[in-house]
Amino acid sequence: MSGILNIVFMTMMYGVGMPILFPIAAFNFMNQYIAERIIVSYNVPLPPALDDKLTKNMIALLYYAPLLMLFNGYWMLSNPEIF
């Protein structure tokens, strides 16, 4: 969970200035999904029984990522020293 949040926020924060981060993040999500599925299928006898509180908390945190992208992206695109 924390790895997903970290990748999403870093990609949204710096993605406007470095667009290569978007395909790198997509590859990372795909790789992480496949690796976790393999680990769960071979090493964990039963997946843990979790309620939806963890998912709701993560979605609540992810609402701030596009807002961060808008503010930081505007600053990156309006700053003439970067380009």
C-alpha cells in the first residue's frame, strides 16, 4: 500500500516536468501486481480477512494526488527557468 501511494504521489508531483515518470509508474504498478499475485499464490495459505477500511483510507489519500499535480504542474510550466 505505501509503495503504491509513494509512486502515485511522486509521479503526480513531478510528472508534468518529467513525463517519462508516467510509463515508469505504469510499469511499476504492473510489476508490483504480478509479483504480489505470485507471492500470495505460492506462499500464503489464506489471504488475510480485511475489511474495507484500508481501501477507503487509501482512496481518501489518493484524492489529493491530482490536486498536487495541478499546483506543482502549474508552477513547473509557468517557471521560465526550467525550460
